[in-house]
Amino acid sequence: MDSYDHKTYLSPFTWRYGSAEMRVIWSEEHRRRLWRRVWVALATAQQAAGLLTAAELADIQAHQDEVDLARAHEIEAQIGHDLMAELRTFAEQCPLGGGRLHLGATSADIQDNADVLRLREALALIHQRLHSLLQAFATQIERWADTPCMAYTHLQPAEPTTVGYRLCLYAQDLLADLQATQRLSAALRGKGFKGAVGSGASYAALLQGSGMTVQDMEQQALTLLGLEAVPVSGQVYPRKQDWEVLNLLAGIAQSLHKFAFDLRVLQAPPYGEWREPFGERQVGSSAMPFKRNPVTAEKICSLARFVASLPRVAWDNAAHSLLERTLDDSANRRLILPGAFLAVDEILLGARRIVAGLMVSEEAVTRNLATYGVFSASERLLMALVRAGADRQAMHERIRSHSMTAWAALERGEPNPLPDLLSADEAITAYLPPAQVREALDARGYSGDAPLRCRAFLTELRKALAG
């Protein structure tokens, strides 16, 4: 068997991105263990039909976990077929039952069922990561539920919200991702055991006179694997299922790209409100020692772009699988499936670190709210003036005119003069005293029912996580 080190090309997913647990799931050894598990399930069902003796089955079962990649690679070098090489390796290890392996099967009967088992394991780990990330969000949402901050539309100051309510936006998307992961995992279907074109003809010939139908054999083997199968197939399970899996992963990447991008904006000094954790000895730049770059958030965005590109490949695999099957999906599936899962695994781990250690500068939040919140709070002043008997259109024009003056002052780098301008305007103070004008312009109390909605969502989130 070849050995690999850093003297040759290695995928970044081999050692840099993704967890050890996800790498094990997508390892070559684990894939072959799953193949062997499928072969044993098939042999067990066929033994019940009398196609194997009990001794032959016991021999196969005894050697099920003895994966020997070196021997399999040696055979593959000669025959050019990885699954057949593993089959011959397995058969060599079973002096009694080796000759009874793979009876009636085509490669996809083994490989596609094993692929679904692996997809299910990988989705379970993604579900675990999402659950942990949402727990971290729940903690931060509760902490910041009532803290008012400036909200932005079009990257321009809009109205106040709360830090916790903004965090709910990301958690809501991720909760939908969590629920979608549960649904898709439960909906995954193997190919079953249907032979070269899905008709089961080879199995029917084998089982003739045994008293067992192809459907009975298939169901017994699937029960042992804990799988359900598609009712009909060509040579492979419908490749649309891979596209659905990759769309799910791209959706998770989408959710966290938005979160990470927003954090990058809010970490920029003109905002300065949020920061991702930064280690005491961490280096932000090789040229600029002062830098505290949002490198984890940038990595999330970078990997998310990669994941977003992969559903298109799976789309082509499904759309171009001509008639009962073509093989032009095989090579790229070795890349897109593990690549997508390992990238999303890394994205989720990075997001968990950011959220758990999220740094919120209350000083910057307060400063930005004081600077820009007064503009949005002027709407509340307008309503108060109308209730006091003022003409709405006239008061709207007074506030608009003073607001333009205030914006000009801000552009010159001066403090926002709007509270002073409005509280000194005699047309306004004819209806409200200056102190009441200033009180109405305090944006801290102008976040609507955001705190209430924040807590209501938090209750639903924790209920979903507990269930």
C-alpha cells in the first residue's frame, strides 16, 4: 500500500479542514468495511434461501472486518476495479465461504447501499454539529436579548433592534437546516438488491425453486442493514438523491456564510460592534502586526462558496445518467460527497467557536446607536407631535430639514446635532417641551417588540433542541 506524506499533494481535507470523525466516515477503510457489511447482509439473506451453508456464512462473517488495503490495492493494480479487488481480497480470507460472496449482485448493489449508509452517518454528524451550534446561539441570544443596537438595511443605518434579535435571524435559518437534515436523513433510500439494470433477473435465477422471492431476499438483507430501498432503480439508486444531499449541505453553508459575512462587516472598525475570538498569540498579518482579521469567518465564507458550487455537479450527474446508468458520475462523486461533508463540518466547527466566544463591544453598540438611532427615533417624535395636535406633514418637513443638517454634520466628523436642533425648534416645542423631545429621540427604547420576539423564538428553539 502506498504511504502519503507532505512530499506529495494531499487534499486540504486530508489534514487541514474537517474533523477526525468526519474523515473516518469518508476514509477508504471505512468504505470497504461498509461494502463488506453489505456483502454479509446479502449472504445472510441468501443463506436463508439455501444458497449458502451455515458454515460458509459463518466463515464470511468471521472475516468481515479484516480489511486489507495493501492486498486489495495489489489486486486492483492488475484488474483496474476497486470493488472487485476488495471482493477478491475478502474471498481470499474466507476459505469456506469466499466463493459464495456477491451471488447475483452487480457492483452498485454493494456500493450504492454502502454509500447510503455512509451518507446517513455523515448527516448524523452534521446534525450533531448543528445542534451544538444552535445551543451556543441560544446562550448568546438569551444574553443579548434586551441589548439595543442599530439595525441596518442596504448597509445604511435603519432602526434599532437588539443584539439578541439579530442573532435570532441566523439561528432561525440554522434551525430550518437542522430540521431539513432530520427529514432528509430519514428519507434516504438505498438501491436495494436489484441487479445490473434494476430488474433483479440474476437474483430471480438464483432463487428459482428456493421458495424465496427476490423481494423477500432484498427485504431480509435491507433489514439487516437498517435500510429502506427505492422501489425501482436502474443500475444505481437515483442520483437525484445525491443532489438533494448536496443542496442540503449548500443550504447550511448558505446560512453560515450570511452569519460570517455579517460578522466581518460588524468587526470592521467603522462598526466595531462584534469580533470573533482572537488568541493571545494569534498573528493577524505577516506584514501588519496590529491586525486582528476575522480569519475564521473568512474561512467559513471561502469554504461556503466551494460547497455552493457542488450541487451543480450532482445535478449533472442525475440529469446525464443516461438510460439505466452511465459511469460518468463515478469519479466526481469521490470528490464532491466527501468534499462537501468535510467542508460543512469545518464550517460548523468554526461557527461554533465564533458563536461560543463571540465578543460584543457594548461601547461600540452604544456609540453607533447614539449616533444613528436618533434619526429613526425621530419617527417616534413625529407620532408624539401628531398626538399632541400638530400637523403631520408640517412636522415631517421640519424633522426632515433638521435631519439633512445633522447628516451633513456627521459627514464632517462632528457629533450628531439632531437632538439639539429639534429640541430648539419653536415650531416643535410649541407642542412638546424640549425634555420630552429629547426623550422621544432616545433610540434605546425604540426597538419595538424585538426583545419579546427574541424570547419567544428562544423558547421554540430550546424546545426543538430538547426534542
